[in-house]
Amino acid sequence: MVFDIDMIKKVYAALPGKVEATRKMLGRPLTLAEKILYAHLYTATTSPFERGKSYVEFAPDRVAMQDATAQMALLQFMTCGRDKVAVPSTVHCDHLIQAKVGAAEDLATAIDTNKEVYDFLSSISNKYGIGFWKPGAGIIHQVVLENYAFPGGLMIGTDSHTPNAGGLGMLAIGVGGADAVDVMAGLPWELKMPKLIGVKLNGKLSGWASPKDVILKVAGILTVKGGTGCIVEYFGEGADSMSATGKGTICNMGAEIGATCSVFAYDDKISQYLKSTERAEVAALADGIKEHLRPDAEVYADPSKYYDQVIELDLSELEPHVNGPFTPDLAWPISKFAQAVKENNWPEKLEVALIGSCTNSSYEDISRSASLAKQAIDKNLEMKSEFTITPGSELVRFTIERDGLLNTFDQVGGVVLANACGPCIGQWARHIDDPTRKNSIITSFNRNFAKRNDGLASTHAFVASPEIVTALAIAGDLTFNPLTDKLKTKDGKEVMLDEPTGYELPVKGFAVDDPGYQAPAADGRGVQVAVSPSSDRLQLLEPFAAWEGTDLKGLKLLIKAKGKCTTDHISMAGPWLKYRGHLDNISNNMLIGAVNAFNDKTDTVKNELTGEYGPVPATQRAYKAAGLGSVVVGDENYGEGSSREHAAMEPRHLGVRAILVKSFARIHETNLKKQGMLGLTFANKEDYDKIQEDDNIDIIGLTTFTPGKPLTVVLNHKNGTKDEIQVNHTYNEQQIEWFKAGGALNVIRAQAAKKA
């Protein structure tokens, strides 16, 4: 089945003319990203946009939402006054299934436990014309790749790993729910015109090296914020030689370098994947305009002229990598990893190895891992670590079961988990004898922040390809290098593992009985969406208050966060996922993972009303009850990681007025703006050190709040002295209106009311 074929035909019919007009306007050849971006402008332009500076309004082709973020997005959409979404949209139930025992039992438990939420999402999707993928259908990004992604398209998704679809030549960008609401309501979607990083891939992968190693290497080069504000475009003979799902892996994990998205050019590998997933019609359409779905030849010839930064990698020399622990950009070639483990005193024993997830659950990934599991059987080796497998979709799971791969994993003691996110996002009821004991796990996932997978600060999580993860599971030892080291069989013989083998696509094609899709009602106006007033899982939203029209004075310091503060630190997942549709309840996890710079503790801050220390959310609720606003201060790349807008909505709901940091991650800064919050950065980063625990804080200049004009923050210290510091912002005129109105949704409501 080809979804939205009429929309795709419309995009492709207009693309050649738009690309040619853009080429004439810019007066030069175009990169692929430029072709797609300029072809998706909400309103045509006669002058170029400046990369990294111009705010641009786009018209995405589609929206995708996962169940945890869809709840809040759709609760907001309900208030917009529309009968139906303006663009094709889908909801995917993948985040609320906890991995505990195995696929069948865990899925049944999730359907029972989350019935209220699933019923809400199913009914609201039915009402507003949204495609609904049931629990067990698969992980959002895998399902999108198999069904919706198409070369040259532009989509947004309420998950930071939405860029996975770049593997099929699509610009796919992770956003907060409020951005999705804009697009579903038919409004333009705003983005600062990204800068462009070109990654030229020479040679061809072989042996143990895999597409995952490309992004692990790039993460080591660019770091977790090196791609912020940029689209990463991969090109070259190495790019064209790589499978479409391998390209998807690289684009998926581009979120870990802060990239807006990543993309590969349309080629034969993408065409083959489209045909294999029953989208030959899309492949034929793409073939007809192929030159517009790739960078211009001049860009290939001299990339440094057209990209802001160029990185060049030789795939034939690329080593397998292992990244971590605690951050996905700490990159180790396998030849140096054992030494790093020993020198840093990381636990050498590997306790759990996990493959799959939205990053690495393709047929190619699973078949290459299964080839190693088969070797373990044939060579009389024992799987020394716990080993789990997470298929990315029911399509993949059904196919690998048919082809005997699941049976191979079963023979080595592997546990197949549900087609869902599971341990990758903290939905893992891990069994461990002592939760405080230092231990090591390795995954083929994308993130490895502290507590990310199992909620345990003691767990050292490493990221690698499924092949390396499987090999290390057989060894049970982080210092094992499968390229050079031998293993002992059950009867004491020494053997080496052969290089993994696999298939990019199933020889017999994909197969599935029930993919798990529910089409919406043709006319949903009569569908009722019920939310119980007494529910602790769902809560209808009340509009946030508009700005009072004055400077903000007498604000308390809620917390001065020290070091890395991701959206996991601001709004944890795991057990808190069940409250994603209830803003007040989930606000009880606000900033409980952030480290207080004044005592190096988490979830312990000083309450200026009592002088006592207590939890962050409770302290902020006390300020709110007393009619006092507050400020959160943070370090570099504040809000990196997941796209979850709850990390912006919770502070807004509890009365925080401003977030002042050294620098922001892109999605989080946008989410703050959408919710009517002030997201500010230190003009002088050293001023972070001037913030004292007992400060009363004033924000001056809001009555003349204008784009490009800094604001002043006055730190009134307890000893009677004060510091005045300059703070910057990136608000444009429209975003300032969001702030004044109390949030972007209030502006949308006002516009809808006028039309009515």
C-alpha cells in the first residue's frame, strides 16, 4: 500500500520548477538540502535566506508523532478549532511499552496498563483524520521509513530521531508538539535557515565496519553540539554504496550531534528499498526527477564552495567504534577501546547487550547479528552476557521470524522484546542484584546518558553497531576485540569469530500478517474524544497567562544547573512516561535530574521562603503558590537530547519565567519560545559564575523587547550588592508575539476565533 500518493505526486510535479527557480535566484548550483528547503517554502521568495540567521517559514508535507509526545500535541490541537488535520499525520504507539519479560507478555501488559491513553489517541486520531499505528506495530521511525518517507520530501516529527527518514532522501526534522500543532492546523512552520555540513564518504564498508560506525566516528569529530543549527548532508561513492537502512541509521543518530537533520541523496539503494516495501510507484516517480533529488554535479566536484564545513571519511579504512560511557560523542575505535576501559577503570564485565531500537533494527542489522549468533552455536561458544533483541516493526519481526533469525537468537538465549522503544528510552524493568553497583552494558541504540536506559546512575552504557554488540555479548567482556582476539569454546578450544554477513533486504521479500495500522474515519466530526476529569493520565489544557506587560522583578533562583542538563535531566522518561498527557502530574519530575551547582546534588535546592532544602518541583510549587516567579540557570547545550516539549511546558506550568544558560540545544530553545517562556543566553559566559544561591533576579528591557536587542539581568545579592549582566536572545517578531500572548497556541486560538 502506498500512503499519500497524491501528495507525493503533487510534490514531485512542482519540484523541478522550484529547484530551477531557486538555482536562478541564488545564481549557483544547489546542495540537496537547499533544493528541498526552497521547494517547501510556505510563501515563495525572491531573495535568498542567510544560513544560520534568517528565520524561514516552511510548509512540511507531513507530521509524525509518537504516543508519549502525541498526547500533549493533540491535547493542544484540540483547542485549535479545526475539524481535520491540514497535512497527512500519524500517531505511533511505541514509547509506553515496558520491557520486562518478553514481547508477548510485555505488550499485553502495556495494552492493559495504558488502555486509557491508547483509547484517547485512537479516538482523537479517528476524529481528526490521523493515521493510527497500534501498540506493537513498531517504532515510529522504522514505521515511517517503511511506509511514509520519500525522497525530496519535508516532514516534522515529535521525536528527536525523526531524521531517520533522511535515509530515504527526505528532510525529516524533530520538533516539539507545538510545532506539530502549527503544521496540522495549516499554519507555516518556522525554522532558522540551517547551515550545511557536507560529509564526503569515499571507499566502501567491509568486514566488521558498518553504517553505525560512520555516525559514531562523526559524533567523535563534531561532539554533541557540533551539528547544532546544521543539516548534515552525506554524499560520495561511499554514500551511494550503502544500504538505505544503513543511511537511516546514520541520519537517526545525527540527533546526537545536535543536527537539525541529516540526509542522503536519492540513489539505486533507496530505489531498491522503496520497491521492497511495496512502493515501486514512488520509486518510479523519483526516478523521473532523479537529478533534482541529488546535489548538483558542481557540488560534488567542489564541496567546500557550497557547504559551511566539509568532513571527509574513507569507509575502506573505517574501524568499528564503541562510544561512551555517559555521552554519545566519546568515540573509541575498537583497537583502542580495551585500553580505554582499563585506563578509566570502567567495569570490564559486560552484563547486558541489547540490539535493535529505531537506530538499528533493519533486516540488514538483524541478519548480520544473527550470523554471529549462528557462529556461536556452530563453534560451541556460550553467550556470556544477557542478550536482548528489539525488532523495529512488526514488518521486520514477522519477516525475521519467517526466515529463522529469531530462532537463531533463541538458541543462544536471546530475549526478543516488543516492537517498541523499550530500554532505549528507559522503559526497561532491569533485573540487577545491586542497583548501586558499577556495571557495564552495551547497546546498538543512540543515547547513553546516565540513567538513560535503566534509571541507574551506576550503569556505564556504551553504544556500538549491532554486530559489535553481539560479538561482545558472546565474549561477555568489554575488552574483547573481535577483529583480533580469540574466544574459548565450551570445551576449551580457542577460536575466532568470522566477519559478520547478512542481507540488505530479505531475499524472499518482506511479509506481515497485521502491520497494526488503523485508518481514520472519513468524517470524524461525530467522534467523541473523552477525557475523564478524574484521570491521572490525561488532563485537558488551560491556556497559559499572557505577559503582564512589565519587566520581571523579584524572581527567585530555582536552580543553577551544573554541567550536562539534557531533556532527560529536565523531564525524565522511564516511569514518568505514563504522565505525558497530564501536565500537572508530570511536572513533579521537573529538573529532578539536574545537578545543583551549589551542593552538587540532584533534586535538592534551597527554598528562599523557608531557607530549607527540598525537591525542585515542590520548591517551585511553593514559589508559585506565593505568587513568585523564578529563573533556571544552566550550562552549555542546555536541553540537548529528546524533543520532548514537556521539558519546556513543566517550568512554564509551575511558574518559571526564564531559562538563562550558556547555550541551548535547538529543539529545546524553540519549545521554550512556543510556550511563551524566555530563553536567554549569557552575553559573557563567565557571568554564569556570578549567579548566587540567594539572588533575587530582575529582567529588564521587556517593555522594549525587540529582535536583536539584548536584555539586562540584575542579580540582587543577599549581601546588598548587585551585578548587572547583559543577556542575549534569538527571538524574532513573531516569537516575541508568542511571549506577549503567553504562548504560540494562544496566538493560534485568537486567529481561529477571528476566522470564526
